[in-house]
Amino acid sequence: MARFELLVGSEAFWQRARADILAAQERVFVQAMTFEGDATGLAVTQAIEESAARDRRVLVDSYSKYIVSDHFVFSPSARRDPVFREEVHQTSAMFERLRAHGGRVVFTNPLGLLGSRLPARNHKKLLVLDGIAYVGGINFSDHNFAWHDLMVRCDDRAIADFLAQDFLRTFEGRPESSEATFPDALLLALSGFDNEVLFTRLLDRIASARTRIDVFSPYLTFPFCEALAQARQRGVAVTLFTPQANNKGIVRDYLVWAAKRFDFSVRMYGRMSHLKAMLIDDRELVVGSSNFDFVSYYAQAELVAILTDAHLVDAFRKQVLEPDSVCSQPAGDVDELRGWLAFGALKVAERAARFSGSLLRAEHARWRE
């Protein structure tokens, strides 16, 4: 059996992951930013409840307490919608039922006073099931399962143990950044308060690229855009795959505008894609939870895996790069004014992310005292 397995789409991922959850005997650790009480979330919690594993734990970002199906729980329109209210109720009841079945549930990263820590989400998507781990971008909700996305299954006890340690530190309220090197793999566990240090591992690889970089992200922004622009200036071909049907239209407008400035090729999906990956020189595959954006860089807890397994890289080329090149279309022009306005708004948001990151650093310093 392959040590690394590429699983494109929620159906392929969940079929594999559910079997691993039910087969686990030692531990089932599940982490997501979004985890909702719809058909998808209920199926995941049911599998956890049915698992015979001795230690069953779930980590969920506090975002899921306030945002369900991309809508704010306390907005007037949402509160008037009986279907939406029922899903909010089902989400709360789902976690209570999981606790009643022996699962342990912790919500991470509170929003802070007046939402001052809103950018500082725990953005990780992770499963550790005995000696198997999954990393990637898929959250547990119906609308996330409908998006184009992927996970990588790692059948490697050492990798699973490293990721389990990161999970447990967060679960116990003492998150730390860490990194580890394994055969064909460098894993970065970013805490949110010192991400700039570990992200140099990725930025260095972008700086060392020789021929091409294929980037997949719905929300690519600075400083990664600028790093890719420098690679482009050296003659590296840069192609970005991003959705036209983006749930954050302001980022789409910025990306089309920035791509023209930086001479990137941009190909757009007709549907929403949440897939985040980077293929560097056809030999290094970067996957994980990071969207390669300023929020990841300054404030969010993330998992990033830099993988050089030749079989995995070949699978990515055949299952993602080649078919997505066919099903996507070249980006059209964006109005120059809209591009500038999007850039300005995102720069303001970047300041908020940096402020949230500084709050995390101050809090972490107090923990360490």
C-alpha cells in the first residue's frame, strides 16, 4: 500500500477516512475549522461514536459557534430562517451527543473582545487514526464537501505521532509551532503566533524554483503573491488555479488584477474550489490547510506538508493538474478600479490579521512565563 495517497474530492476522502476511523483501536483525533450539524457533520460524528478507539477527541475552531453554512448565526435574516435555526440547533446537539458517547470535544481560538481575534482562527484540517494521518483542506459540512478539494492520507506512524502531538498540545490549551523532517516529507505545524519563521521553509522553495510553479488557491494573497512575482521575474512560469465562483469575490478581483501586474497565468474554475496546493518544478508538492494568504501568514494555526514522494507528485499531476487545466478557463480582465479597491481593502484586512497575531504572541509569552 502507498505511503502517501492522494484523495481528490470529499467522496474519495470520506470513504477512506470512515473505514480508518472504524478500524482504529488506539486513537481517533479529528480537527476542523468548520464542523456543522448537517448530513456531513452527522456522518462524521456517527463514525467517531461507533469507533472502538480508546481515545476519541475532536477539535473545532470557535468559528463554528458563530458561522454556519457561511452565515452569521445571530444575523436577523438567519434568525428568521427556520431551516437555518434548526441546523444551528443540530450542530450544538451533535457535539453534546458525541460527548455523551464518550467523545471529548474542545473548541479552540475564541473570538476575543469585540472580535479582536477574528482573524486568528485555528484553520487546521487533520485526522489521526492510530498510525494513519490525513492532512489537507476539507472541512466537515455539506457545503464544504460540495467544493473541489483534496486530502492526503499518510500511512506512516512517525508522521501520525508528530501530528498527534500537535493535536494534543492544542487540545490541552498549550499550542506550539513545530516542524519535523521525514523521508519525502517536511511537516510544518504553525501555531498562529510565529508563522513567519516556519513559512520561510516554503518561501525559500519558491525562491529556489527553476522552471514552473502551479498554485491552487481560492484566496492567494501577499506575501506569497510577491514571492511568486519574484520567481516570475527570474523566468519561472507561474500558473494560478482559482475559482471564478469564489465565495470571497474581493479576493478574486484582487487576484485577476495582481496576476496582470505580476505576469501570472490565471485559470478559473466555473465552480467553487477550496483546493490549496503548490507544485514546484514538478517535484515538490505543498499541501495542507494554508491558502497561501496573509491571514495564514500572520495569524492562523495551519498545517503545511512539503512532499517529494514521486508517486504522490505523479498522482497530483494526473488527478489534479492535468484535468483542472482542461476544465478551467483563462481569466478575463478585471476593471482596474475594482482591482485597486480590492487590493486596498485586503491591505486593511492584513493589518487586522497582524494585530491578531500580535495578540496571540503576547498571550503565548504569558503562557511561557
